[in-house]
Amino acid sequence: MVLEPGTDVPTIRATNQHGDAVQPGFEQPTVLYFYPADDTPGCTTEAEQFEEHAKRFENAGISVYGVSTDGVESHRDFAEANGLSFDLLADPEGRLCEAFDVPLIDGRSQRTTYVIAKERVVAVYERVGPDGHAASVFEDLVDTGVVSAD
């Protein structure tokens, strides 16, 4: 069962596609989306659309992180091939999936997105369709007042 809205967010540390250790701060609004695998059609669509909306998220003060059980090199190649400007966090041991109660199926995370603000879960999206998800998350953040539409 995934973490419910209102739950405190666990502290996490992971390596991004550049090989840097990253410890996201969840004080500011953050989108943490878990996806099954690099270079698959649905995951590529989802990543490309988060990138298409990257400036909107950034201008609203929202951090975006993608997480999968793929390794650093796979993330590096995937980010470069798709021009991704946000961090992809490598979770080959499934520790982040475990911390966020994201189910693993055949070693791959189930598509799950968390919206986090002030170190608490604000919203959870489970088994989402990748096409249109990034825009939908942003609009929900505006609709719920987590961020301003300006």
C-alpha cells in the first residue's frame, strides 16, 4: 500500500544520472514519479512530457525527480537521448520503492507519482497512464492551491 496523503515523507538519498549523490529536500513542492524502465515507450512518453513542462514546474518552484530501478548508466543514456533536464534517481536495490511503498513487479517499480510539500505527501497517483500525466499533475497542483497559476 502506497503512502497516503498527510504522511511524513521519508528522507532519501540516491545517485542521479550524473553519478552525483542526491538528497532531495521536500520542503518545497516536489513531484517524485516512479516509472518501470528507461527506454520503454510509456516511460519515454512520460519523461518527455515532464520535460515539456519542466519550465512550468521550475517557474512554480516545483522540483521533479524520476525514479526507476535502472542504474546510473541507463539513466544517463536515457536522459541524454531524451534531453531531460531533471534528475533521474537510480534505485537498483529498490530501496526508494520500499521507502515509498511502491510495488515492484519483476524488479520494476509500478508507475506511481507522489506530490510532496512541506515534507508531507500531498497527493498520490497510482497506475497512471503516462500520456498527459505531467500536465495533469501540474494542473492538480494549481487547482489544489499548492502552487499559483501565475
